[in-house]
Amino acid sequence: MAGREVPPEGTPEGLPGGGDDEYRSVVFDESFVRAARLQEFSAQERMREHARAVRSRPSWSLRASSKPAIALVLLLLLAFSTAIYMGVRHPYEPPPTSRPEELRMAVVPLAPQGPVPGGDADQLFAHSPAAAFRTGGAGINLPPAAKTAHFSEAQVMDALSIAKDYLIKSSLDPAVLAGGPARQVRVLLDPDLMAQFDQSLATPAEDGRHSATGWLVRFDPAKVALADPHVRVQGEMSYAEVGSDALDVSTDHVFVYALRPAGDGPHAGDASLFMVRRELHFRLDREDLRLNRTELQTSTVEAGPQACSADAGGLLQPLLAGERAGAQGPAATDPYAIGPAPDALCATLAPGAQPSPATG
């Protein structure tokens, strides 16, 4: 039979006419066929009436090998869109932090054992333990600040400065002392404490939670006035790290006020000294430091001379020059009674805490 025969070993490579080289230019591989834009109908389909010879194919198809890549692109687009949305919707949302507990407080009247000494304000200060005290904010000294395990020196200094600012605005501001607005004190508090603060000032109660005088120093302007605007102050302040996210600042200061009766009565010129010792504990986390605010955790106040019967929850009730506390002592307590322990506390003011009789 005439014709070409293929050698048993196959056509040697590189020889003319070997393999299908002469048809290679017209051979359509699989990728070319799949990429074709036109496809011929089958014979059965072409027999139909008005049938076209060819039909258009889609310009691209979802092959099995391309599906993972498309899924990855869609996933990246979704993640990118979510990141953009969250950045626009919550650009400054802080990380969640625990809510502070309510302030726990105790306000203790200090009752004098005799009449309250009176006289000239300067002479009273000079003959009292407050003679060496400094005036106003100068008496609230900050300790040296040093970095801790998780806070820088600057952050520690910020915490101490916020605590000092609270003491100045709640203990020395004349408007606050006279029962005026206390907004400048309120704005220094964590927002979660503001409701308790507002209730304490609006409806004070001696229940260990809602005494206005647990937050600030306040007198009744209808009864007393400052005889000397320069309040004497002395005390100390310390700090410690509590966990990796908060600093604790402890303050212990004595504030001495020269008071006189309000108005122009016969004894309006006689001044007397009134002592308030405030022990406060502040907690400041990183968000508090950033926003210049604090969490006041505990407040212990000892103030006198006052009578044990004085209601000191809303306003401090000083005994002025020549007044006595009376014979009434602290309220009786029955240890056998069932129920909450009484919140009323009272103590005796040591004679040495008053100005010496030489001031008379």
C-alpha cells in the first residue's frame, strides 16, 4: 500500500515533516477554543427554522480554576470596605473600660468641749496649729513624679495635677464654699459618677453615698461668711500603680477657714476658725488622663467645730465664736438591733486643735 508510514520508534525530532509541524500553525489548542467569541451550532440546532449558523459566547467564563481567586478578591474588598466604614463611623471610639463604682463617703462632725474661740482672723491663725500652713493652692504640694511599670513620668504628673485641681475647685473656690454652682467640680468627674454627684447636691442624704459635703466643702451663705479669703492648707499626696491600666492617687489635707456670722449683726466682726480634714482616693485610668477627669472612690471628711446633732450632709454647720456644742453627744447605738448600722458619726474636737486662749 502506498503512503507514509510512521517508523516504529516514532518520527525523529527536528526532521522536516516530522510530527504535525506542518499543521502546527492551524491547530487550535484548548485555550484558544475556550476563548473564542463565536460558537458553531450543532447540526440538529442548524436544522431549526431561522436558526443562525453561529452563536455568541460570553466574553469570559467562571472556570473552576478562577473561582478561588475571585473569592479572595471579594473577601479583600469586603474587609477593606468594613475597615473604611468603621473608621468613618467610630473614628475616636475608646476601648471598653470598666465602669467606676459609686463614691463611698463618711462625714464626721467634730464637737468642741467648750465655747469656740473668737477674735481677729490673723490672730486666730497665728495662735493655732495652722500658723505655719501655706495659703490656698500653695499648700497642696505635689510629690516628685517618676515613671512606673506601665505609666510614664508625664502621665503620673498628669494624674497628680488632676487630683490637685479637684482639691482646689472643691475646697478653695469662694463660689463653691458659699453654696454656689459646682459645675467646675462636676466636669472633673468621670461621667459615670455625675448622676451620683447631681443627686448628692440636689437631695443630700447622710447614707454614705449622697452627702454633698463628701464631694466638696460647702457652707450656708445665710449663716456664715468668710472672714478671710485666704484659706490655710497643709497635707500630703501620694500615688501608686494599680494594675497595668490605672493609677491611684491618695490625698490627705487639712483646710482651715476663718468664718464669721453672715450679715451685719452685733457679732459679725468676730471670726472663728473651722477645720476640715479631707482624705480622698482617686483612680485614674488612661482614658481619664486623656480627658482630664478622675474617678473619686472614697472620701472621709472630719469637720469642726460642729455639734453632733448637725445635719452636715448638705452643708457644713460651723459653730461660730462663743458658741457651744451643748451636752448632746452621738446618737445611741443598739448593737442588738437588726438592720443597717446607723450612718451618723461624731467625734470630739481635741482642745489643742483650737486657737489658744491667748488670742482673746
